[in-house]
Amino acid sequence: MGTYAVTGSASGMGAASAARLREAGHRVVGVDLRDADVTGARLREAGHRVVGVDLRDADVTADLGTAGGRQHAADEILRLCGGALDGVAAVAGVGPNLPDAAAVASINYFGPVALLDALRPALEREGGGRAVVIGSNSATTVPMIDDHLVGLLLAGDEEAARAHAAGAQRSLPAALAATSPSISAYATSKFALARWVRRTAVTPEWARRGITLNTIAPGAVVTPLMTGSTLSEDDLDPDTFPTPMPRGIFGRPADIAFWVAQFLSPEAGFTTGATLTVDGGTDAAMRPDAQPTAMPH
């Protein structure tokens, strides 16, 4: 039995990931902005099977969109796990419907980066910890990546990144701003997060200390985040969805939780710096020749 931290544990992919780990007998420290004390009834209502684990153990309420909230989350996780973790799943995030693009940059990029940095020693202490973050296929399928914002995010300049995201939001076309006011900040923050993972995973502090770090890039997964930012669940139709849906189905939180559990398993020690796209083929349909890319001569 291991000890894992899962952010965004109150709903959607985070709740499904926490449930899968608990069903396997692991202890999970759940972190969310609210309702972090996920109960058995809530999980069963979501269709999960719950067995013999205290679902109220070690849950933390924290706002990962602020420096203070991230520090609180890290401190509480470390206190509750005794300073040692087998793995971290940074699932928490917000979607393109959030009216505040600056908040999107803070929550989606600085939240997981700061938390993983703070928890790295606890992963090292176990002699081979695992970490996985939830990105998005929007990083490669939305043609609104803001290169300047990417640079600010990767440089760690949160104040400048927030200011730039807010300014760029004001120049969005009115029709787009009405439905997805933070679409550029959302796609850009997920793009920068995946790049941070790829850069960070191979540094000696992570790779040579036995810690793996990977990204999962979901596509259209039916979660409160998606239905709140795109359509209501009743209106979802894969054949009229804005992006191609080759499989003709939408993903479910359990589809992502499966891969979260794989990346966090002890057997996943030879996989690091990777991005796994789990989107029913959307990225492949839109960019069939994007991968593999040959090294320049």
C-alpha cells in the first residue's frame, strides 16, 4: 500500500483517480478548493466501486491559484503523509470558460508546478516516487497559443504572466469571448505545463533521484469542467463537436484515471518526460503528421 496525493479530488478526473487508487488499497491525500472530503456516497453516485477504505482520511482544502494556498496544500500534504510520498497526481485545473484569464494562468500552470516542486523531496524520500500532471490536447489542437505568455510562465514570472493573460483576453473577438473567454490562456497554460514537465523530468534532481514525471493530455472528457465550458451533457454530440471525434464517443473520468494509475505505479520507472494524449484520436485526426518528428540534420 502506498501514499499518494491527488489534487482536484472533489470531482471529475481527480475524483476518479483518487477512487481508483483507493480501490487498489492505497492511502490518498485529496486536495481541492472545496468539498475535498470526498465521501463514499459521492463516489458511488459517480459510478465508482468503493471498498474498505476510510474515504475521509487526510483531505486538504486549498486554493492552488495563490502562493499561500499552494504552500498550505504542500505543508498539509507533507504533514499528513509524514514527509514521504509514493506519488502525486496534479489533476486540479480550470477550463476556458473561466472569465478571468489571469486566474487560469495561475491555477493551471503555477499551481501544479509549485506544488510538485514543494513535494519533490517527499517523492525522493521513497526512493522512486511518481508524478503525473493533467495537461490537455488543447495544447496542440487550439491555434491560440500565446508564445509570449509561454515564455513568462516557463520563466516563473507569475505577476507578469497574469498581467499579460488579462491584457490578451481583452483583445479576443466578442463571439469567442462570450463562450470561452480564457481559451488562449487555457491552451497556453497547458502547453507551457507540458513543456515544463518535459524539461524538468530529465534534470538530475528528478531523473537521477528515481522520480518520474509525465503528462496526460485528455481531450473531450465529460466532466463538470467540460460541460461547464462547452455544452451541457444532454447537448453533447460527437458528430457535431467542434473538434474531430474519430471514435464517435466522449471520454469519461475513469478513462483518465486508468492512465493516472499506470503512471503512478512502481513499474512505470522507465517512462519519464512523456506526454500521453488520451482523446479518442482527436489530436491524430487534426495533426496526422505531427509525430514522429525527425531530429534536424
